[in-house]
Amino acid sequence: MTETDTHTDGAAPVTSTPPGPAEVESPRRQVIAIAIVAFIVLGVGLVVGYTRASSQSSAAWVELAQPVEMPDVVLTDTDGQPYDLRDRTSGRVTLLYFGYLNCPDACPIHMAVLGATFDQLDPDVRAQLDVVFVTTDPDRDGPDELREFLDRFDPDFVGLTGSQTELRDAQIAAGVPVAVADPPDTNGDYLVGHATQVLVFDTDSVARRVYPFGVRQSDWVADLSDLVDT
Amino acid sequence: MKPARRLTLIAAGAVLAGCAQTANAPSTLTVDRARVGATPAGADAAAYFDIRAGGDDRLTGAVTDAAARASLHEMRDADGGGIMTQVDAVDLPAGIEVRFEPFGDHVMLEDLERDLRPGDNVTITLSFADHASIDVEATVVALVDLAEENR
């Protein structure tokens, strides 16, 4: 519409010889034309901005000041097989989470919301996404326990365990606070402090954003649909 | 002037102490919105609620009919996220609503003895430093709903 407006303006002074429409216009008309164009550009910008905001930014995530590369570690999956984390997730959008099965709050809520989200996602989108849950409590969370836990939410979620050293290395590489096991209580139970954010790795194996907590299903559905190429 | 002022302060202090003593006996304490995340038997669940104590108090423990043990967990800020830590007690400042909520403080119900399905009820007995123990009926809610209530 911008073009049509200026063209009709320029076409008005038919009388004079070809000096080009802009030059014939009085300065005042130029100012008006510029104002109209500016107004339209601003309007278009606002609409684009609004659409981007509503479809892309859920405001549920936090941009990482320092992007993080996918940890280059080989862990053990729920079949007891080696799982080369960087290799296996390369070219895919990967949601990486460190947690443990005796965690009653953040871990199952995150996984439940992601499970419900995956149920809602378009199959094409879903096919390009992985959820990888890495335990920070390898002494209690073996491959079978991990599988049982994750099957509550989605049988496709990947569960990984490893040695204490491997898992510590993975957490350091991912830039999350390393989980620390509290001393066991009289029942031999112990709590494992752990990071509660989900790291989202793009197809280039770099994480640029994290989802700290309390992310709604609708936010995940919108954001994940935007993060993969369809 | 100085001695007079001191006397006034002492008098005020005596009045305050007197108030605290009388208020202590029947101190009010309310627990609202008690809920537990749906969790299968054998796993650990989290219970949440809002507590408001009339006088300064502390939540010192919990037991439940649904699990062998229950413990208090507090979310503490940490670099790049929160760290969940087990604590012996949670402070309940007078007149302040203390919210136990998803991704925050909660009571952990360890090693559930039965499946907790949305709509079920769980009895949790909370004990306090000053106030008598309170039995709370918590409603079981879906985990996804717990995420929705946040923010």
C-alpha cells in the first residue's frame, strides 16, 4: 500500500515536463509523504513484532549470557548401551535436563509438562525433538529405574546415567550447578540438590536458552514449534 | 531527660512482653490450598499449601497416611537455577502467608504406599514449634496442573 500512495501522489502533477515526480512536489507534500510512509512502516513493524512475540517468545525462557555446547560425553542409556550425547543429538533440537528420580517436585513436573506437550505437538515437530533426562544420582537411578520413571511421561524420552565422574563432567560442560548429594539421614535416604532448568540445544548443538521452571504447556508447545524447521 | 526516656522504654518493653505471652497461648494458624502432585506408589510426591501463623512459629515436621516418611524441603537460589535442600524447619513469621508451591518449598512424601491419583485425598499432619499439630486434607492434582499454577 505504501507504493500505491506515493505513486498516486507523484502522478498528480501531469502538467510539467519529466523532471521526476518527487522533485515537482512541494516540500510540504514531501513531508506528508514521508510521514505517511513512516507511519505505515511503523504499523507494519508493530504487527510483525506482535506476531513474533505471540508465536515465538513465551517469556518463559531465559537467554544464556554464555551459549553452551552440548557436553561431549558418552553416557549409558536405559537399554544399558553407550550413548554419545553430542553425536546422537546432533542436528536435532534437544531438551536436556539434569535430575534424579527421588526428586518429587521439579523433575516430575518438568517431565509431566513435557510429556503432555509432546502429546500436543504436530508429529513433524515432535520427530525433530529429543528430551534427554540425565540422572545426577547414579547410585540409585539405574537404566531400569530411569526407564520406568520416564515411561510415566513419554516412552520416547531418553534417560541417561553414568559414573559419578562422567555425570559431573556432563554437568560442568553444560554449565549447570553440579548436583551435590546431602549426607544420608538415619534411613539411609539422601537428597540430591540439583539444577532445575531445562537447557534447549538448537540443531547446531549449542544451547542459547534455558527454561528455569514453571513453564506452562502452552509455552512449550508454542516455543518448540518455533524452534524446529517445519 | 535520659533516665525518663529509659524508663518509658522499659515500660514499653514490659507491655510488649506481656502481649507476646498472652498471644502465645491460643496463637492462630491456618493452612489453605493443600495439594499433592499425582504420583505412583513407590515414588516420591510433593505436597504444597499456604500457611499463615498468627505469631512467629516454625513448621518442624510432617507425617502422612500415604507414605512411610515425609520431610521438609526448601528451594534455595543457586547460580543458574535453584537448589532443593532438606531442612529441619521452615520459619513462619507472624501474619505472613508462607507459600509452599511447585518449584519452591514443599513437603516431600517419600516412598508412597499407594498410587495418588487426581481427586484422591491425602492426610498430612503438620507439626510446629509452638502451635499444636494440625491435620491437613490435601487434594491430589495432576502434575501438569501444578506447572500451570506457577506464575
